[in-house]
Amino acid sequence: MCGVFGYVGQPTQVVPLVANALRIMEYRGYDSWGIGWDIGSEVSLLKQTGRVPAELQADQVASIAIGHTRWATHGGVTDANAHPHIDTDGRIAVVHNGVIENAEQLKIDYLIHVSFRSETDSEIVPHLIRYHMEHGQSFTESVRTTFLMLEGSSAILAMDCVSNMMVAVTARSPLRLGRRTDGWELASDPLACARSSHEIAVIPDHHLVVLTQSSAQLVDVYAGSEISISWEPTPEELSSSRGDFPHFTIKEIHDQVEVVRDLEDKFNDVGPLAEAIGHHKHIILTGCGSAYYAANLGATWLQDACDAWIDVVPASEVSEHTRNLGTDTLVIALTQSGETADVVDAMQHAIRWGANTATIINTETSTIANMAETVVGIKAGVERSVLATKSFMAMALRIYQTAAWLRGERSVDFSRLANDLDAVLRSEAISRIAYEIARHPSMIVLGKDAGRAVAQEAALKIKEGSYLHAEAFITGELKHGPLALVQSGLPCLVIATSSEELRAARIAAAEVKSRGGYVIGVGEFEQRDCSEVIAVESTTSLASLVHLAAMQKLAYHVAIARGVDPDFPRNLAKSVTVR
Ligand code: GLU
């Protein structure tokens, strides 16, 4: 995971420049941060654990600098393990995104005499670059040779304080080059360049970017040949702000009303996906985390709309053993970032099987968008909170529209859904109940059919946002084991998104309540069924998404009640680009 950033250009106050970019990319990892800049023939470093401070000394002027926000994979969360890492005499500095699988072996083979300052896999990179320079290679050549020795996935930015050059390269980690009026910048996320660069280019895998103050070159790592850079204007919608909301999480929950309204007009986008589904006997929906649960919800609509056999498989479980029919299988990847390593791997398995591929995706200029034959954008706009909310809503709606297309419909009215969402997000009962739940260390969430996917997503949101152990179970499974967890006061959310689900949900609610549980019914429950009711109408086929929004709002308020910043939950990052 992590965010890398680099600047090469006119001398400027580099610390605030890099720090601003790091703050934008903090969602990618916030274990530690670090900035390195040239002070002559060596690098000066500022790095420490935690979030990038709001105030930093700003007067350091340099023409070349790098920065990093870390999501630790190798080595604890310490100042020493924070990037940048440097070679022995501080001439070369490196920031790294990814995992170097053969780091220990490379240490033994090449760097046995080096005393390492950190426990990271990344620190071998500056030492290896220096090793190759000492064996006669140029800085650029040394970065190339080092990169070719690494196993795993890596985006690397290396700066040399003597030649004043920066060289970057990537394998399966996102990297963008931005053209500024005063130089160049490199970043894991185009958002970090959105305000400062007027043009942006995607750096393809296995290509070196060689930057000096006056030039930017793209070079094929294997052929050594220069490739022209495909510049594109910086997309306008890249900017995002919290507005008057205290957190991105709650802002993005409220954004959903607009997302739903916008998607209604984009119905025709799903045509190619629906046609593709119509030509296959077997559909695999795949994704990770919330995207996986959105796939579970979407499958409940799709299975009624087509004859294909539908499997929903978490991306990390897609392997050579996964059931597939080769060319008769269509793999549809659901992803917000388009860079999730497990989803990239799943797509690669699909391609190896000879299956066809599609994606329902937010970032339409991304690795997975490039891999898929059919691409449906979810048009949710930038999602900044680590807790996925509007991307879930938009993914589910894209599947709903696809199911409608397969039934022969050519439009779907979302106005009722938008109004219902607006109404449920005003509910004051939800925040009051959240404060009650927040006092407990654990809870259970029950759901059936569509309500099961909502229950799974609700439990995930509560775990991520507030560290409260929330476990989702299928309503009918309660009495086959989970009921043993129920004791006096245990919070239990019972979700019923339709009248069919309500019947089973009321029985489960009664079973939990009679054992002293604190039962919160979500749906059209009678007050006497439960200890509390979050009233949500269950009369439309999209009612499950209104229940979902109620659960997102509940999870947000549980997080606030427990003093957690839901935009940056511990140990997590938004875009999981490592395995
Ligand atoms: N593997 C490196 C580390 O643990 C980089 C992790 C990242 O991508 O943030 O420092």
C-alpha cells in the first residue's frame, strides 16, 4: 500500500509541497510519514510515526525531494522504519510502495557488509543502487538493474543528490507523472497532483521515468528504448473536500443521494455488460471487503434476471481451483480503486483460464480497468474515507441496472430510492442507538437473502470504524450455534429488507430478546418485536440499499461515540495494493 511522491523542478520550499501531497495520499497508509530533500551532495530527512503534522517548518529550499506515507508490511511502526531510506553515506534516497519478497536473500548475496538502519524490506533498494554505482553503472542504470533483481510488487522512487536526478519505476503498483509549470511530480495517486499539475500520465509497469530539472523521459526497462509519454489533462473531478462535514465518511454517506440520482441517467452504460452476461453460462462476481459484499447483494438481483450460474467469490480465494468453464465464464471484478492486488490476481487467473473479463469500477484509469474487456464505471466520484460507502451503493446499483437490462427494461427510476435515502439519513434514532451500542465490546448482526449482504456490510463497517467486534450471521443460522453468544444486553441488529425476510427476522428477534439480548430491528418491525426499531420501509425492490445507508450511518456514529476517526481506522488503508 502506501503513497509515494517525488518532486523535481525549480528550487522551492519542498517540505510543504511534499507534505501537502502526502496528506492527500494518507488514506493509503498512515503508520508513518517521511520527506527527504537534497541539501548539496546528500539528503536531509524528516520522518516519524503517525499522521503528517498540520504544521511543519517550511523554509527548506531544494530542487528535488521525495515523500512517503507508510502502511507497514515489513518491520514495526517506528521512526527508523519510516521511509525514505538512504544508502550508507546519504547520497541516494528511496521511497518504496510494495513488498520485496526476496529482500533477505539479496541482503545475503550482495549487502552482507552493510549495516542496516531499519527492519524494512525497502532499505535494500538504496544500498543495491549504490552497490551497482560502485561497480561502474550510472545512477539510472543502477536503478534499472536493482529493479530487475526484485521479486514482488514495487513502485520505487530514487533520488541521487549528486546528479540531481530522480528515477522511478513500477511493477504492479500505481504511479502517475504530473507536469507542473515549474517541474515534474510523481505520485501513487493522481489526486496528489490534481492541484499542481496541468497534465498527468500513467506510468506503465516496467518503465523507468528519468527526471532532471529540464527533462522527463520514459524508458522501457527491458528494451532500453525511449517511449513517448501519453499526457492527459488533469481530470477536474479529482478534487474532493469534506465541505461542512466533520469527516469524509459521513460526507460520502450523504453523497449517496446525489450518486443515485446521477446513475439513473447513465443506464445505457450497463448495456455492454448485460450483453456480455447474456453470452455466458457462468458468471463469477469477485471483489474484496465491501466490494465483495456489494457483489453478494448484486447477485440476488442478477440471479433472477439471467439463466447463467452465478458464483460470488472473494478475490483472494480465486485460484486455479476455482470453478470455471473457460470461455463460457465471465469474471466481473468489483473494485473502487482498480488497483487492489488480490483483484488484479483474480483477473489474471481469469485470463489464464481463457474466461472473459469485465469490471464495475470507480477509477476508470487504473490497472483493472485496463485489464478488463468490458468496463462499467460506477461514477461515485472520489471516495476518500477508508470506509467504503458510496462505492458500495454505486456498485450495487450498476448490478441492479444490469439485471434490469437483462429483463428487457431500458430505464430504471431511482427517484424513490434517492428520497428514501435522504429520509433515512435524517433519522435521529440511529445516532441515539449508536451511542448505546458503542458501550459494548461485541455485537451480532443478522440478515437473510439481500439482508444477509447488508448484515455483512454493516458488521464490516462497525468493525472497521470503531474496532467493536461485530459478526454477521445468516438469520436462519442463529439457532444452529451463534445463539450461544447471546447474553444479557448483547446488541443484536436484525435486518429485514423485504416482507419475506421479515418473517424469519421476527422469529430470530424474539429468540434473542427472550435471552436478554438488546435487539435492534432494522426494517418494518413492530416495536414489540424488538428493544429498538430503526424503521425502514421494505416495499421497493431497492429497499435493501436504504437499510444499507441506515447501517452506514449507524456505524459512523458508533465510531464517533467510541472516539475513533472513521476516515483513518488503525491498521487499514484505502487501496490495498499488496497481497
Ligand atoms: N514494504 C515496505 C515497508 O514495510 C513498504 C510498505 C508500503 O507499501 O507502505 O516499509
